[in-house]
Amino acid sequence: MGRYSPCYVPGVLEEGVSHMVLGSALDIFSRSGFAYLSRWSHVFVGITWIGLLYFFNFVQVPAYAEMEGAARNNAIDKLTSRALWWFRWAAAATLLSGILLIIFQEQYEGDYIRSAPGVAIYAGVLLAVTMFLNVWLVIWPAQKVVIANARNVQAGGEADPNTAAAARKGALASRMNTIYSLPMLIFMVGTSHFPYDVSVDASGSKRAVFWIIWIVIWGVLELNALGYLGGRGPGGPRIIYDTHRNAIITGFVYSAVALILFSYILTS
């Protein structure tokens, strides 16, 4: 098992001799050990969160559109409610483990945020935190209305007239999170694998230009998803959310723009 295995924890057998320690308490209960555990947890819960995000957008929404009302309400009650529990708490766990990783990982101290990898990581952090807020402040409150309506109708009650608007509100935020997820993963997962070379220039002025453009793009997209740029109806600037295909294409275009922006702005 090599030095770069995820199970490798460096230790010292005797002076001048390195050896491999698997799960040694003295190594795990250290700053580097906690950094490793935080990173592992971050990846694990992040996979759970993003996997469920893709399930909702690529599988559940198209399937529910083909169901009869009674079957759909039953599925919302039995399936969606359970999936949303894992979804929202996986999002919370991803944020928490990410914060712990930043605290314990020595690499993120000092001037790291001013380096090219640091700019990339924190550009991804902006998208990830926005996704978390969309889950807890938009998607989950909207879905509570949808779930309550499904259960009420199944019990013989009247349908809530606010359900359609709530569902649309949650769907826009969910599609926006799907779009965000692609450039977020490129920056947060791919940063250490970027083909950096000597031409990279992360000076203050270059960073400022990058962040201004990056924040403007992020802000316009988020305002659009929240309905502040012409409402929440289909078409217009919201065409990127109207189908999961449109969201996927937009996500890849956004990723390409992110990489071009990052490479162009931070190249001397």
C-alpha cells in the first residue's frame, strides 16, 4: 500500500525510518488525522447529497409527470418524504464536514486563498454554500407544502391551491442546484488535478477581476432561480430550468465558462 493510499498515515518507527500506520490512535487523533476524517466524511455525505439531487431531477420528476394523481400523491408521501430527509441532512453534513476540513487542513492556512488553487476551491465553496441554502431555505419549505397536500388529499381532504406554486418554486431551486453542481465539482474536486504551469498569475488584481465576474454570474443565476428576474413561469430566462436536459446542458456550459474564466483571468 503506497504513500498516496487513502489508508496511509505516516509515522516513525525509529529515528530516520518511516513506516505505515493503519488507524493508529495517535495518528488519527491529531490535526492531520482529523483532516483526513473530515475529508473522507465530506466526500461520503457529498456523494449522498448530490446523488439524491440527481435522482430528484433526472428520475423522480420525469416519472411523477407520467403518474396518475393518486399514485403520485402516494409516492410523494412514501418515497419523496423519506428521500428529502436524507437529502437535506446530507446537505447539512456536507457543509459541516467541509467547515471542519478547512479548520483541520493546514494547507488552507496562510496565503492559500490567494493562490490559484485557493481561488478555485473558494469559487466552488460559494456555489456549494448557495446550494445548501437553496435546500434548507427554498426546496425543503416548498416540498413541505407539497407533501402536506399529498397526505391531505389521500386522507380525503381538499387540494391546497398553493401546492403548484410551491412545487414550481422548489423545482427551480433544485434545477439551479443541478446546474451549480457541475462547476462546483470541477473546482472543489478537480482543483488539485488542474494542469497548473508557471504562467498562472494569482496576483491581487487578477483575483479581483475573477471574483467580480464570478460573483456577477452567480448572482444573476441565483436571482433568476428565485424568481426575481421576471417571475417563476416557464420560458424566458427560466428556460434553462424547464427540463432536466436543459439544466444538464446549462451546467456543462457553466462549467466550460468557469474553466475558461479561471484559465484566462489567472494567466499572465
